[in-house]
Amino acid sequence: MKERVVTMCWGTAWDRYGCQFVKSFDRHWPADVELYIITDKPLPTDRAVQIPLETLPGYQRFMRRDGGSRIAMGYNAPHQKADPEKRFWKNDAVKWAPQALAPRAALDGLGSGDLLCWLDADVMTTAAPPLHWINALLAGADVACLQRERQHSEIGCWAVRIGHQTKLFIDRFADIYESGDVFAAKEWHSGFVFDLALAESTYLTVRNLSPRGRGHVWPTTPLAQYTVHKKGKIKDG
């Protein structure tokens, strides 16, 4: 059984937090857990398999169609908190599409029963996870994730057991952006789209790692024993 973690590091992310992500991952995770990084430039690390952002299946198609669209970038979003002159995160499909396209690129070489886990690059590993921790998080389910009450899922971490149906889910997560279906949705960011794809995937069993959770749920989940998510204002701290 292979275990693979995938993340994405682009723009200024490597210098701000990505290098610390890899350093902490390399220090604490078992050596046989594979690490894949989607990146827009070569990174100075040998720990990870690096996949160029521009080679993501569907990325060029999406960018040719929507990459130059102010609407797709979240300008003039129909939301009371949106500033017409600024990109509004809930409707910035151009910003969030790569996060949905990236997991599909990390499937090569994984077979039925193998495990794939997404971690945001601002997740720091603080202690050594036990062997087969990803498998323990799934606890027999097809998908493990952080669902929240009356709010989209926190997708800084999610995991799947590879099989035909989970591959369809990962492909649909990407396809909502690639096909343009995202623009028919209420919100266009990756957390909302993740939930759309999961809701369509009624054949999957899901383990919610944050039952009855709201807001920043990470510290109340099993993830907190070995990791911290330095999201938002604490990202660069």
C-alpha cells in the first residue's frame, strides 16, 4: 500500500512557508511516504517529486478560456462584502482552480487501495505521525475530510483511498473548473467546489474529522496531534 501526500507551492509560497512545510515533513514523516509538489518553478528540495503547474491536465485549457477574465478573477462579484475594484476570494476561480486540478496530477502510479492525502503547503508537521497514519484517518472510509456546519469544508487536509469511485471524485473536483461548470455555482473557491464534487459522489463513504465543527476546526481534530495549519493571518508567523 503506497501512501502519498500532495501539496501545491507557487508564487511566493516557497519562501513564505513552503520551505518550512517540506523541512517539517522530511523531519517527521516516514521515509516511505511519498511527497508530490505542484509548483510554478523548480524548488530546492530532493524530498519531493515536483510537477510543473503548467503541465496539470486541464490547466492550460482553463487559463486560455478564463485566465484573463476579470469576472473569473472575482472582480465585480455579486456579494455585499465584495469591492468591485478588488478580487473577491469567494468568486476568484482563477486563484482557486489549480488547487482542484492538482490532485488529479498526483494519481500516476497509485493503484487500488493506495492512499492519497492533500495537505496545504502552510501545514507544518510538529511531531512524527505513526506508521500508516493516513489509513488511520480514513478508518475504513473512502474519504476523510473536514466538513463544517453551515460552511464549506476546510480542505487544508483531505484523504482518499484510491479506487474507481474516488478517482471519479478527484476528476470531478477538477472538471468543475475545467469544464466551466464552476460559474453556475454560488461560490467559485476550491472549498465550495470540493463540497459540490463530494455531494455528487453519493457512492463514497465519508469520515468527517470535524463533526459539528465551525470556523477554524483544525485544533479540535485528530490532525492537531501532529500538525498545525498556519492559515490566514498566522501563515507568516
